[in-house]
Amino acid sequence: MDRHALEFSLRAASARVALGAQALLKQRQHIRELERYGLDSGTAKALLRQYEQSQAMNLFDRDCFRQALEHEADSSEYDAFDLYYLDRKAA
């Protein structure tokens, strides 16, 4: 994978992590609301577990792309600051 494709993939993966974090927060809030009103939260909790598994994969993907870019940067003009900037730009 060339550098530009890795950069694009890292930005996309970082965006998925950010969206996943928002989805987890909303789902946890939804569960608290259901429980506050004494309603069944079983389905909502099952969905939360799926979101958590998805987020774990999002984090893994992001970290793999970041590591690949760091490896690529070892042999190029990019440094750790560039990688940090690319990751923050996506979030």
C-alpha cells in the first residue's frame, strides 16, 4: 500500500473510531434511560456489546494503519509529528 493510501486509510479509520465512540456514548445513555423508567434494557445491552466489538475492531484497524505509516516514516521524510497531525485531522 502506498503512502497516500495509508494516510487515507488512517484518516478513515480514525473517523470510524470517533463515530464509534459517539455511538457507544449514546447507547449507554439510552440504556440508563430505559433502566431509569424500569423498562427492559436487554436488547439495548446486546446492541451495546456489538458496538463495543465493532469499536475494538475500529481501534485495531486504526492502530495497524498508524503502525504501517510509522514503519513507512522510518524510511521517509515524515516524522511522528506528521503522523499525529494526520490522525488528529481525521477526528
